[in-house]
Amino acid sequence: MNYVDVEAVRRQVERQAQFVTRLREEIAQVIVGQQYMVDRLLVGLLANGHVLIEGVPGLAKTSAVNTLAQAMACVFKRIQFTPDLLPADLIGTLVYNPKTGDFTTKKGPIFGNIILADEINRAPAKVQSALLEAMQERQVTIGEQSFPLEEPFMVLATQNPIEQEGTYPLPEAQVDRFMLKLKVTYPSRVEEREIMDRVDLLHKPRVSAVVTRPEILEARETVNQIYVDDKAKNYIVDIIRATRDPEAFGLKMKHLIEYGASPRATIYLQQAARAMAFLQGEGNVFPNDVKQVAMDVLRHRVKETYEAEAENITSEDIIRKILETVPVP
């Protein structure tokens, strides 16, 4: 792709990025601060990826997802995950009609555009597994029939930290289906004071739908056209390879990594970097775009060893070290 093409994509990005501004303004009416979380939710939306949000209760995780969904003219469904939830409660079931002897399909709440899977790690493994087909294949099988899910289809899941009471760790295969895993932290002192001043429990701000489904799908097409040059591609591959073979990059940490990131991480990192470039109004991916989203794409894909846990070294520490060491083109 030559310079003229990149310039054409950049103009397209500028034209379409206006809806991002509208979305941000609408979300800011409800959510104070949490800029990182809002940005990464937009990255997931533009890159056609699912997002897992982790943080202690009360950090506006559910509110942020709820507000984002209301600001888009899409079908929003919220599923509260509980230990007694069944797969049929999620995807739907066949209902028998004794008069006709026929079965009719009753679709579950998974049939929406934006799915909020609230406290996903409070449900047992079989329910979490029911999400897998929907997330990966973007279809659901009820009985013998498969139903495609309407685009955009995005699962935004919240989870409490694993050590909390009554939580189940998500299976690795499912965690890997999430493009991004966000760690949400407490607000700053200034933000907390603003939250206190602004929150009126009796009169909640109304959120208007400022973005349509065709706008989102069109923006995703543009994100796919954002140019990634060979330097940026090689940088992405180097980061991923360093999680598997750190010693090739001069990092003495093989004993800390049980397993590194899979090729799916390579694909997701490129796509998330494109979405980040879109948010910055760029027509091509810069190494900084890759660096900004690398932690969110990798933190749930690099598994530390027991030895690392004993030394209080987390997957985030390992990724941070890799990003500091791998040369930036």
C-alpha cells in the first residue's frame, strides 16, 4: 500500500471518527473518569472483539457497559450469572406443544448485539462453555438447528477478582476468546469527589442512542483497511514470541512462564492496534498503538508458573518486562 492509500484511509477515519466523539460525550454524562475502560470498550467494539472487565464491585463496570449499549441503537441484553444458571437460560431451548406435538424454539438472551455477561465467574463451567460457541462461531445451536447471531455481536463480561467468595475461574479456552481483558482500578481523588457531587440517586441522566448499527459496521470495515507496515507486524510477532521464548530476547524468565500467548493473540493484537489507530485518527498503525493495547491483549494469555507466584510475579510483570525489552522499530 502506498502513501496515497494511507492518506485516503486517514481521511475516511477522520470522517467516521465523529461518532466516537458522540459516544464519548454521551458516556461522560454517566461515567466520571474511567477513561482507560471507556477507550478499551471502544477498541473492542471497533475491532469486533469481546471484552472481559475485572475489578472489585462498585467501580462502574456494569454502568459503563450499560451506558455504552444505550448510546448505540442496538439490542442490549444483560445476563446476571449465578451458580444455578443453566445453559438453556442463556442460549434458549425447545418448547414442546402437546396440542400439535411440535417443538418451537424459544431464543435466550444471547440473541442481542451487546451482551452484558455480569459477574461471569459466578456461574459454573457448563454455562460458561455455552458462551464459547456464540463468542467464537457467532452462532448458537438449539436442538439440531443453528442460528446465526446478528452483527454487531459483542460480549462484554464483568468478573470479580478470582479470590472473592463464590467465584469460579474461567476455563482457559474461554478466557482466550476475549480479545481484551481490562483491569479496572479505583478512581483518583478528584474523580471520586466529582462522582459524589454528580450522583443523584433519584434522577439518573438519560442516555440517548447517538450511533446506529450501520455506522458501527462501516467503521469496522475502515478499521480493517488501516495499514500495518512490515515493521509494525514484525514488532507484534516479536512481542508474542517473547512470551514463549523470552531467552531469545535476552530475558532470563523462562522459569516464570508456564505457557505464552497463542497465534490468536497475534491476530488480536494487530486488530486491536488498528482500532487504537482509528481512535487516534490515524490511517496506519504505529508501534505506540501496539504498545498501548499489548497489556490488555496479553494479560490473560500469559500463564505464570508456581515459581513466579511464589515470588509474587504476575503475568502483568512479565509482559511489562517484555515490552521494555523488545526493541521498538
